[in-house]
Amino acid sequence: MLTKKQKRNNWILVIVLIAASLFFLFPVLWMLANSFKQDAAITRDMNSIRAFVPPALKGNFFDNYVKILTDTSFVRYMLNTLFYAAVLIILGVIVNGLAGYALAKIKFPFRERWLMIIMLLMIVPMETIITIHFLFIAKVGLLNTVIGYVLPMIVNPFNIFLFRQVFVSLPDDVYEAAQLDHCSPIKYFFTMVLPMSKSVVATVSVFTFLNVWNDYLWPSLVFTSGDLLTAQIGLNAITSNDNTTMGQKLAVITMITIPVIIIYSLFSKQIVEGVVSTGSKEG
Amino acid sequence: MSFIELKNVCKKYDKTEKNAVTNFNLAIQEKEFIAFVGPSGCGKSTTLRMIAGFEEISSGELYIDGKKMNETAPMDRGISMVFQNYALYPHMTVEKNISYGLKNMKVPADEIKKKVDWAVQILGLEEYRCRKPKNLSGGQRQRVALGRAIVKDQKVFLMDEPLSNLDAKLRVSMRNEISKLHRELGSTTIYVTHDQVEAMTMADRIVIMKDGVVQQTGEPMELYEHPCNKFVAGFIGSPQMNFYDVQVERNGITFSDGKSIALPDTVTAKLQGYDHVIMGIRGEDIKFDGQNLDVYRETRQQAVIENTEIMGNENNLYFEFGGITSVARVSKYEVSRIGDSVDFVMMPHKMHFFHPQTEEAITVQGRGGL
Ligand SMILES: Nc1ncnc2c1ncn2[C@@H]1O[C@H](COP(=O)(O)OP(=O)(O)OP(=O)(O)O)[C@@H](O)[C@H]1O
Ligand SMILES: [Mg+2]
């Protein structure tokens, strides 16, 4: 039972949270409402509350979207990005997961040192090493290829650390039991470790997806032209084109936001868990 | 050659000073049920894990079925194991848990099904086949762990305190189930426990350990009746054996509180050459009934009951005697209340004597030297 005072505090909290979320939500609502309007209507409504109200549902309601879908390759770019995200999720879980497992459970010389180094790497921003990645990929002739794009993105010290933190607390006797059940170490990793750690796999997958979806710098370096572009690059190309109307720009931005919103609403628990578990939970 | 043989097996963990296990020697016959007992940290699990192959053997040799196993991988040693914390696969159903090993061993599907059905049936797990471990009680989980071990037809069963997480009642029933399984399957079993009752009731032979060293190996009653040192005498049996520091007299012994008891010549002969010894006597060998009081009337003693433990079938009486709080175990017909003054006798032939320094049992006549 909550006391009276706790109840009152809860209400205050709810009101504050609603106010805060409205504050963050209103640009999004504005974007959504205006993405259905022609430019004239956008300018007209700018200074009134109608700026947040979508136009009437008439024949030309989806015009901006239709234009984007038919006149640009934006859908293609979105599908590209989804594909890259899928590849990077699978490879990332395997590679970072195996590394995290080794750091958590396998004894080898200087294991703690390695962990320290990987934790230090977490501090290094991607931007500072991206030139080196770029030069390397260019040298081996992988510019404008999927492999060139994916390769440097697979390893992620943060994800290694995340995996390690969760794997450290897996019971050793399960591994011993599996050994007696003729389960090889690799098989153990895939059929036991990953299924037993579903939530960290989900967390890492979500983070990887958001990373890939929102990344601009790296794809803009690797992909100079062509069909391989990601959604963010496509977005930039479309919005910086003088022929694109304001309404169309807002439609593209809305489209690129949708997957992120879906992911956040489906996996908010994993996202919070991921952030929390890196802080505490030392096995 | 015996089925399992440990020869001078030692274990020293990295970065530790002392051996966890020192010169472990044991020969186990096929189908034998062996229990390792001892206080916490005495090296029982370490020894078992060396047999399983989860810990490296620092020195010494391990043979299973005539083959040296020191370097063999756990899965090739022909063992199955039941773990203290069950170690079930949490994301698999009961059925999958039990069949997992068979699948990996490439057993044909119909045979797997037959085996799983059999295990599920004898362990009474039919209703739970499709449940995950987290939806099972401790006893059911332990049965799944047993099931996983028995379907694999391995010749050796290792169990590390498999019942320690269960409540007292369940422990008794699982104890019986394990004994029954052992009789039916006839696999050689090594069972680690710190519970001497489990060891006494289940094992063909018991190995008692202390600080990594085997103290005594033998059949349960042999250990109970003829403990080789004070540690074994105190470890086996409940309530604990009473130990008195006594002075050896020509025809008896004197306790530290000045009381003395005359002993028959056959007993005093054993104590020839000793000044002081430790005398041990079990609670049930201190008698309060009229008949025994009569037989041993010369050595009758008196004490005041200070505390009682009423168990129903038997009662423990605590009283101050010979410089320590002694305990006697009496039947329910010999009720005494706190504060009662009672007469009792100690059965001289049930007394155990131990060397005051080495604490080894004094058995052979006149081996003293103090
Ligand atoms: N991995 C390890 N590294 C270092 N020392 C260890 C390790 N495992 C066990 N020991 C030490 O070895 C000794 C024996 O431990 P072991 O686990 O075999 O005891 P045990 O008889 O099984 O005790 P318990 O009844 O508490 O399970 C203990 O002193 C313990 O501290
Ligand atoms: Mg143990």
C-alpha cells in the first residue's frame, strides 16, 4: 500500500513527466503534421496552433510521401540500411559476444589487462579513429563496397563490455554439465550462452540497429555514390536538393524516424537494462 | 584392478600455499557406492572434480576402468554428474534437458525417446515434461538433474551434495530414490556430502576427509564402531561422541574433575604405558536403565540434568561430568527433567581411547610410550 504522501508524490511525478514528454514531443508532432501539407499551408499555419494540426484527409493528403517514394530512391536506401543493420547485428553479436565470453569465462594470460584496454577503447570516440579506418579501407580497395562499410563497424568495445558483464555471472556448472553432455565450446556458446542471455543479445541488437540507422559520418566516407547508400545519406541528399519542398523534406524525416520510434517503443526495457547493467553488476 | 583407482592424487590450486588434497589413495570396485564426507573445505569437491576432469590433477594418477585418465577430457571419461545447484539448462524444457546429451552423442531419435520416457517415468516427472526449470520446485529440479545423468548409461555417477538445497523431508525421500536408482542401475557412484547421515545410510563405503587428507575409509558401521582417530569418532554419529581428558590409573581412569571409574582388565591393558589419554564414549553408551545400572553398579556415577533435547523416539540429556558437558542418548521411556539428579554408568567396552597428542585411536595393547 502506498501512503497518502507517496500517492501525492506519484501524481506530481506523473504530471512533471507528461509535461516533459510534451516538451520533447512537440517538434515531432509539428514535423508529422506539416509533412502532409503543401509549402503554402506550412507558411500560412506557422504562427498559429494549426501548425500542429494535419490538413484534412483529402485526395492529395499523401502527396509529399508519394513524391518521395516515386521520385527518389529513399525506400531503397532504407532497405539498404535495414540490411546493413541485420548483418551488423548478427556479426556483432557473434564477434563481440565471443570476445565478451572469453573475457568473462576463459582463463588466458593478461585477461584483466585486455579488459582494461577494451574499457579504455570505450572512451575513444569513433570520430577520432575514423580516418584510420577510412585510409585502411581505401588502401585495400573496399571503398563503395558493403564489406568495406561493415568491416570496421563489427567490433564494438561497448558491446564487448556489455556481453562480458552479463556472461561473468553465468554459472560455471552449466558449462561443466554441457561438457559431459558432449557439447563443444562453440556449440555451448550458441546453444546455451546466447539463449541464456537473451536480454543482453536484444540490448546489443537494439544498440547496433540504432547505431547503423543514425550513423552519418562513416557511410558518407565509404559510399561515394551509387545504390549502396544508407538512409541518412539519402536523407541528406534529398533535403539539400533545392527542388525538394519543405513538406517533402518533413516527409522524409518522418519516414526515417519511424523505425527508431518503433524500436524504442518495443525495446525500451532492453535499452534501459543495457545502460543500467554496464554501471553495476560486477560478478 | 579396481574399477576406479586414485593413486597419491594431490591438488594444489594456483596461487595457494597449501595443497587442497594431499595423497588421496582409493580403490573403488565396480557398482560400489562411495561417499566422501568431511567438514566444509576439506577437499571433497576438489577430489570429485579431479575425477570428473574439471580440475587438473597436480600429481598422482587416476584410473577409470583400467585406463589412465589424468589427461582425458571430461566427456571421454565415461562419467555423468549431478551438481549441487542442479546446473540445468534454463532455456530448455525438462525433456530437452534430459535428452540434450543423447542428441549430442548422436543416439537415434527413437532410442532417445525411449530413454527419456523411461527416465521421466521412474523419476515421476511425467507432468512436468514440457516445463522449464524455473517453473519447478527444488526437488523436481534435482530429479531432472538425476534424469539427465541416468539416461546416458555411463558407468560412473558423480554427485556433489545433490540434496543440500532441499528441505529435510524431501532430502530423506530423495535419499531413498538415489539408493534405489543405484541398486537398479548398478553404476559405480561417488557421492559427496557433508551430511554424515546421508553417508551412513546410502554408502557401501565412506571416505572421511579432513584438510585434504583421507582420515579413514571403510564401511559405515566400521567407521562408527572403530574410528581410527578422534576426528573420525567425532564426525560420525549424532550427538557427537563425548571426549574426556583422563588420567590413566592402575585399574581405571580419573576424570579432570576428580571422579574416577574402575575399568575391567581387558580395557586397562590397552592403556598400558600411557599417563593421559582421551577417552571417547557415544551418547547411547551412557546408560540410565535399571538393568545396566545393576550390571555396572561399581562404576555408577551421578549427575544433574542441565538440558534436554526431546526428539520423540529418543531424547538427549545434557549434564556436567568429567570436566565437560556430556550428552547421553536415551530412549523415550527414560524421561528425565531438567534439574533431576540421575545415576548413570558408562559401558567400559564401548569406550574409545585416543592418543593425547596425535589423537590416533589406541587399539593395540601397550603401544604407549609416555
Ligand atoms: N578454484 C580454487 N582456487 C583456489 N582454492 C580453491 C579453489 N577451489 C577450492 N579451493 C580450496 O580448496 C579447499 C577444498 O575445497 P573444496 O571445494 O574441495 O571443499 P569441500 O570439501 O567441497 O567443501 P564444501 O563442503 O564446503 O563444499 C578449500 O580450502 C578451498 O578454499
Ligand atoms: Mg564442495
